[in-house]
Amino acid sequence: MRTRLIKTDGLVQQVLEAGFEDPNAPLVLLIHGFPELGISWRAQVEALSAAGYHVVAPDMRGYGGTDKPEGVDACSILHLVGDMVDLVRALGKSSAVVVGHDWGAPVAWHCALLRPDLFTAVAGLSVPFQPRRPQGPPTTVMAILSERAGLGDLYISRFQAADAHLTLEADPATTLRKLFWSYDGATPASKRATGFMARGVGLLDSIDDGADLPPWMTPAHFAEYVEAFTAGGFDGPLNWYRAIDLNWSLTAFAQEQRILQPALFIVGEDDPVRHYAGSAEAGLKDWVPNLTRSVVLPSAGHWIQQERPDEVNGLLLAFLAGLRV
């Protein structure tokens, strides 16, 4: 397993990779979400490469050791998909299987949606494919639905503020500890996040001050995250959220398009994302007709590839093996 920098079209990407010794090994890209890094896939990089795959987990645009272009306009879904297209090309491959977790899942789904010639199969962890809807910009729709349900503000709405990153950057260690803890399966249900906050209550203030590291997170691993986000900040990662209305405007051409490649979906039973993406999870087969399996891991939370690495590895290896038939 090694870490290196790869120059792609207009971007330098830092990647964690293994299995690169065999030039004929099939390529698997692992795309992280928020607030994560390529290192969140270490267990999968090790297991999949041992099975004969060339596995690459980049720090995504705006994160870690990868370049951080400024501005919301530089973080659209087209940029994020384009980065993965460029990475496949830079690795000398003509195709790849793409796997994404959290925000990385929408990127993976859209890689498959927009470039089926290049991405031959897709797996989404925690976040199902959510098709573009004609009702209007997502932030407007979310605000209306939250108001009607009396749920307060969805955290995504709070992230739209141009200065939302400043609160997170004031103490990166506390921010990361609270975020990891509040979405973890081992956290008591009464203290686990729902994704919604009462009006006037900040995101971090809505999470118990007694939050501790999840059982799977070692202090050394946590220190890697703290170092990266202390250096790189949260503005770039939040620009992914601030670009969701822009994404809606850019993807009208794909509104009715379905993902036809073989696909896998894995979600934790206690993942808070299910509170606001449950309908998309229930209707996933309508938009991904070749969904081979949709697996709910009992008692697991949001960080499933790190919470339950053996189970996730087994599911990914079985999915990949099936593609070779």
C-alpha cells in the first residue's frame, strides 16, 4: 500500500493505492465522503488488492493532500465525476468499477450515470442514488419539506451559508469527534444525529459534548484526520454541499436517465441518512434496474466501511467476483 500524487487535468490528486504491480489488474476506485479522506478505505484497499484488484482511494477535490480549487463553481458534480474520469486515464486504464461512500456515493452513482462507457459497475454505501427531480432547486425543496414536517433545518441547509465552515474550523478535533460519534452505530440511539436541527441551534451545539471517538477509531487514525482538516479546512468540503443547486441546473439532460450497470447498495440499519433518504433507498431498483443486492447491515451506523470492514469487504468482493462471470 502506498500514497502518491498523480497529476490529472488541472488537478493534483493524492491517492492511496495497492495492487498496482499487475498492469492487468482490474481497477477499483474508492470515493470517500464528508468529513473523510482516502484513508477511510484502508481496510478495503488491503482486502481488494489482496484479491487481485488495483485499488485506488483518492483524497477528493478540496480534501487532504489533493488540490483545493476555490469557489462553489469548482465543486460541481461534473467536476467531481471529471476528476474520476481523469484519474482512470492517468492510471492507464480504460475502465473501472467505482465505489462511493457518503458524498462519494452520489459521485459514484453519477460516474456510472454519465460515463457508462468507462465505469462498468457501481457500488454505493450509505447514500442511495437520488434522481434529479423537476420540482425545483434541492435547497428550496428541502426547506419546504422540513418546514411542513416541523423538523427544523436539515444540516445541508445550514452548510449553504458562505461562512458555515468557520464554526467547524474553530476546533477541528472537536468538530470531527462530534461528527464521527453522532453518526456512528455504537452511539446510543437517543444521542445519534437525525440530520435535523432546531432553529437557532448550531450543528455542533446539537451534538452531546460528551461525544467520544467511535470504537473503531483509534487515536492515531483520528490524528490523521485532525491534521488534514486543520491544514486544509472545511470550506472546500462544504462547497460540495453549496453546489447542489448548481448540480440540479447542470444535470437536466440526465433527468430521466437510469443507471444500467451492475450495482450494489450497502447501508447501516441505524444510519441517520435513512431519515431523509429513505424514500430514495426504497425506490432504488426503479432507477438502478440491475441492482444485484441491497444490503442493510444490522446495528451499523453511517461509517460502515470503517465500522464493519469485514462485512463490507465480503460484500464488495462477492460483487466484484460476480462481474467476472
